[in-house]
Amino acid sequence: MLAAGVGGQGERLAGHRRKMAVESRVTQEEIKKEPEKPIDREKTCPLLLRVFTTNNGRHHRMDEFSRGNVPSSELQIYTWMDATLKELTI
């Protein structure tokens, strides 16, 4: 069974499950923008970044997040929008 995918490309469906294509919504203009002012971390409240890990090397299924449920393997990181990957891994 084939269905229309992003950009008119067909994608193969397994049974009746439909695979979702993901594409970036970032425009070239947004990429070329000047960087914003740095966040004042003394005055700005951090955000909560929720990371769900697995031991099997696969992504979690979408139905694992249905009806307010989440997988038990959650890592909570409080950080700021301007944090780098290096800061998050320290």
C-alpha cells in the first residue's frame, strides 16, 4: 500500500499503520537572522526539558504518550533556551 508523502513522494505503509514524515519548518531567513540577546539566567526562570530514554536503541511509540501517560524512563533537565549541547552534557 502506498500513500503520498512529503513533496509528493510515496511511502510504503506497513498494514494500516501510517508512517509520519518529519520536515523542518525553519526558513532560510530564520537561519540568517542575527543572534538574539543572551538570556539573563539570574532573572529568567529555566525551562524543563523532558528526555525519555530506552535501552533497546529504538524510539518510543506515540501511543506510549497517550492520555497523559509517559514512559517511566524519564530524565528531567532544567535549563535555559540558550544552553548549548555541551552545557547539557556536563
